[in-house]
Amino acid sequence: MLQQSDRASKQSVHPLGKPGGRWRYVPWVTLGSLAIFCPAALAQSASTADLQVALDTVWVLVAGFLVFFMNAGFCMLETGFCRSKNAVNLLAKNLIVFGLSTLAFWVVGFGLMFGDGNPLFGASGFLLQGADNSPAVDDAYRGTYSALAWAGVPLNAKFFFQLAFAGTAATIVSGAVAERIKFLAFFIFSLLLVGLLYPITGHWVWGGGMLSNLGFYDFAGSTVVHSVGGWSALIGAIVLGPRRGRFQARPVAMPGHNLSISALGCLILWLGWFGFNPGSVMAADPFAISHIVVTTNIAAALGGLAATVTSWIYLSKPDLSMIINGVLAGLVSVTASCAYVNLGSAALIGLVGGVIVVFSVTLLDALKIDDPVGAVSVHLVCGVWGTLALGLFSATPGVYSWYDGTSGPLAGLFMGGGIQQLLVQLMGIAVVGAFTVAFSLVCWLALRATVGIRVSEAEEIQGLDLGEHAMEAYPEFQVGP
């Protein structure tokens, strides 16, 4: 039997335990590594600002991608809400509108909106050719786009994110004028909207213009994007007139052909709003982004629930189209205030939006204004409500780290701040609304007098797919009128 010492000598010994093992080199390797990598570590510490710029840029671009993807949501939503004989036309309009927006915003729109100029419009930086040393910020910034000097990302990232917003404003018009507008008329109006109308009103609010100087706030675009698109859509729908047979002794329903893709479109838009609102921080601020995500989602949820209950009571059934528009109403309603309100206020804002969208749709029917997808009710009516809601529910400056007395609104009326912010919001709504109505009316009337804006009666009966595009979305199926 082996003695204890013999058994111990037979056992394998870990290299660390060998007096002459390879682990004796560990201290020297460690010292050598420090000598090599310490300068790199110091350099990395010095480039922390570069890392922050990289993180901010990635976030802004990803948010821009989400907003861009909202075009797919509008495409599905509007196409499903309309009749199958017009599906190709809706798809074509929603696809081409971002190409038109890119051209118009690059050539002239971005400069008008964010280029240095005067309180009414920017007058420099067209074609992205202005001087710029982004991502330098604030006092370190030297360039043409001073209104965006607060965002520490490269100029191209700023442009792409703002372009995605511009495209959204144009897409709103598409649904309200669906099933009877000439493709060419929509083509031209989209260029005018994104190249001139949207950037001028946007300059007043986000470009350092007259409304921002007066203390008007709209964090992510209830007025700048949605109300401008909604006013333009309303005037277009009125000038065009209703679809053939839509209003007789009483409104005649013209059901959409595929609510499945409309529901899918709603979900895509809901997802896209998580880029739309939080992306407007234009920095990878974890606390601001996460707060805005939650306020946005709560408003959407309460808007959908409120529209469900309201339509159930008011229309006897929980109408799916109203549920879809209720979700969107909640999203539009909270867009102006998402960074400045608490979660309870966001829930109330979304709930009210979900209720008023149902009554707005039926009111437009009573006024014989034909809006096939409810765009005016969702984007205009709830955009106005959302802008007012900021003046009612904005929390006290200093409550959140990103919201202080110099970078946010005064406390709202219901939060102990008095009526001042609400009055400023009312004034901004009126000024933007008046200008947008006047601009849109001139454009629509000019188009009607020149190229014409409405298809012929025969084309409308046959469907715009064949009349405007000489193709069908569903050629294998027999489609009724």
C-alpha cells in the first residue's frame, strides 16, 4: 500500500504550482501588456466624446429608419381602407411620395426649414451645401444650420431624420384624397408641400423662427407634421369633392377591401412611432428615450381602447376601422408633449384622442366631406388636440433631466403653471393653420385650373388602377364596382 507521500507524488500538479512552470511569466506578460496598451487606454479615454457622437448617430439613424418604415404602414393602411379597384393607385402614391420628398427636401426644403435666415424662413444651406462643422454643438458650432446646433450628430444624419418626417406629412394627404384624384395632381402637390409649405411652417417652430421665439413647443410634430398634413388633406378633400355616390340622402358606406392589411399598417405605424417620438431627442439619452417610449405607447394603447368603447356605445359595435384610427389618434395626440408629460397625463391625452376621433369621423360625414381613411380626423383634429394638451399637461420644468426652463415649455394649466403656455399653443395652432389653409387652397385651385385634379367619372367608376395605371392589383379576381 502506497504511503501518503507516495500518493501525493503520483498526483498531477497544476502548472501554477510548479516552481518553474509557465505561470512564472504571468507578471512579465502583464507588465508588458500595460506598457503596450496604456497609451491606447489613455487615447480611448480622450475619445469618449467621439464614442458619444457614434452612439448618438447610430440612434438617430435607427430612429430615422423606423420613421421611414412608417411609409409601409401608411401604404398598407390606406390601401386596405379603400376599394380593390384603386389599390394600385394607393400603393403607387405611397411609394413614390418618399422619392418626391427626398428630391424636394434635399434641393430646397431642408434649407428653408433649418438654414440660417429670418423668423419666417431659412435662406441658406440649400442642396446641403451650407458650411457646417457638425457634430460640434452649441457655441462650438460654426455653420449654416444653427437651428440644429444642439444635435451632436453629423449633418447627413440630421438631414435623413428630418427627411423622414417631411415624407410623413406628404403621405397624410394621400389617404384623404384617395379614389378620385389624378396621379399627376398628387405628384405636383407633394412636391409643393415638402419643398415649400412644410419647411416654412417647420422653420417657425423647429428652425428658430417666429413661433419658437414666442415659446411655442411641439416636441415631435403634432402641429409641424400632422396638423400641416391634415390641413392640406382637408382642403384637398373639399376642393376635390366626395367620391361618386358617397353622399345621397344620407352617407353611403364604401367599405375598404382588406382590413387585414389596414390592421397590419396600424401596427407598423405604432412601431414606427417608437422612432418618431423618441428619435426626436436626437441623442442616445437613455432616460429621455425610455420615458418617451412609454408615454408614446401608453397614449396609443388608451387611444385604441377609448375608440373601441366609444364606437361600441355610439355605433353599437366595436368598429375595427375606428379601433385602428383610435390607436393612431392616441399616437398623434401625444406627439407634441411626449417628452414633457408624466405617464398619467399621457394616458389621459391618448384617451381623449381616441374618443374625439370617432366623433370627428362622423362629423365629417355629416358635413359631406369625404375622407376615405379618416386622415383629417386622426392627423388634423388630434394634432390640434395634442398641441393644446401640451399647454394643459406639461410638467414643471426641472422634473426631468432633459426638460428645464431653457429647453422646454412652461408648466401646463392643469399642472399649476397657469394659462400662458396654453395661450401660446393656441396662437401657434391658429397661425400654422391659417397659413397652411391659404397655401393649400391656392395650390389645389391652381392645379384644378391647369392640369386638373379629378379623374373622369368613367375612370372613377372603372377604378383608378386601370384608368391611371393600366393595371390591376388583383387580376385573377372578378371585382365588383
